[in-house]
Amino acid sequence: MVEGELLIPPLRPGAAIAVIAPAGPPGPGRRDPVEGWLRERGYVPTLLPSCFGGQQGHGPLDFLAAPDAVRLADIHTAFADPRFDAVLALRGGSGCIRLLDGIDLGLLAASRKLLIGYSDLTVLHALRDRAGIPSLHAPMPASDWGLPGSEPDTEALFRCLASGWRAGDVVGQAAPHALSNAGRTGPVRGRLIGGNLAMFCALLGTPFMPDVEGALLFIEDVSEEPHRVDRLLSQLRLSGVLGRIAGLLVGSFTGAQSADAVLADHLPTLRCPVLAGWPSGHGQPNRPLPLGVPAVMDVAAGTLTLD
């Protein structure tokens, strides 16, 4: 890429944002402020039907925000309707993977609209990556915005949306003294892919798995006990993924017993450079991270630079 080349265009004030709930339902009172938050930032929000339920609190599928047909229709509407400039997930949770074989991949590939979200949205980011279109791993309104300590992450998201992302932009800095395999420090180039570790592993063996050859793989997770993190990393190793990537970028692992010992056991054995302590994931900080874009990972400097 040429230095300064625009990789993800700015989302200017006045842009129309479709808000969808492709995974789980919002918690009590968490949907109500969303329109106001977006309007305060100068955007024009529309909450699509999946945001208003149809499943929550009713039977064994109450972990879904709405029936599959409603959530699927909202994905298609959000990307196909020319009124909308970007697509924002209300929250993550569970349920996106149920929709993959029903999504119109041609429609998704024809739309350059930015998809914003993380967690369960990892599988939708993978679809966008297969179409060669960037997306954004970033805080979501019902999961993050307005919660104690979330303001720096939310501010970073809106600041980046207003400016866009260009080749040469340094998108973050790893925590100092974070684990890495020091003998393999890079820098290395590759397309940035990944997101939630469990959801990325769920794509293995499906036709929706992104191409990992020479990529920079980002992983993070929440509420996964050490033995489960060990199983997921072993699955990536045994499937050959960890032997094919150019580098591994490790975000936060939160909400369970510390996985540090498991990570310290797996990561130094990799043949590729590893940069841990990245400020993205389910914990705080959760800085926005562009996916599906070329980047340079520099372990010695602890940085990631768009390429």
C-alpha cells in the first residue's frame, strides 16, 4: 500500500447507521440510550427489528435477540439498503454462526459498508474478510458504551470513525513487558484477521473459514477457563493454523481464572512472532482494531501499523 492511502473511509457526521442485533439480546435498559448516543455524535441511527426481540425470555432459545429469520433479514437489509452508510452490532453473545449458511454472500461482497462489533461478530468479520472487505473489531453500545471505565474506548472508536484508517497509521501499542516469543521478533507483514478465539475456532472445517496463510491472527476471549483456552489453542495448532500464519497478536483474556500460564506454555513454541498485551478484547481497554487490512506487526516496538 502507498503511505497515506485510505484503507477504511471516515464515517462523517450525518452518516446513517443501521443498528442490528445478530446475536444475543440486550440487557435491561441497554437498548434505550443507543439512538441518543449516536445522535449526540452526529450520526443518524436506525434500530432494525432484531433489536426489539421476539425471543428474549421465551423458552430455550432466549439467548438469541430474535428468531433467525428476523436477524438474517436485518443483516441483508442493513447491507443492501442504500440509506445506510455503516452497520453497528447492538451486542455480541451467541447466535451469529447459526446464520452463516443463510447469508447472501454476493450481497455482502457487493457492499463496502463498515461492520462494527466484536465477540460473536467474529464469524461475520470472517465473511467480510473472504469478500476482501475490511471490518472493525470495536466496542458495541449494549455491551460497552456508558459502562464505568468504558469512556476512553468509546471515545477512541468515534475518533477513529471520524478520521478513517490509512496506510501508515499506528493503530495501537501493546502493554509493556507483555509475553512474546522474544527470539522471533519480526517485524512481519500480513492481513489482520481473527477476533474471539472460540468463535474463530468454531469456523474450522466450515466453508466460512478465512484464509490464514501469511496472515496476522488476532485472538482474545472472555469467560473461558484455562483448560478451555488450552483446548482452543491446541485445536488451532493441530489444524495447522498456527503453522501457517505470519504472526499472532494476543488481546485480553478476561472473566475467568487467568489463562496466562496456558498462553505462556503455548506461545513461545510458535515459529512465528507473537505480540501479546494488545489493548483489545472483552476487557478494558478495548480499543478499535481494523480487520481485513494489511498491517505490520513489530514485536520489538510493541506496535501494529497499517500497511
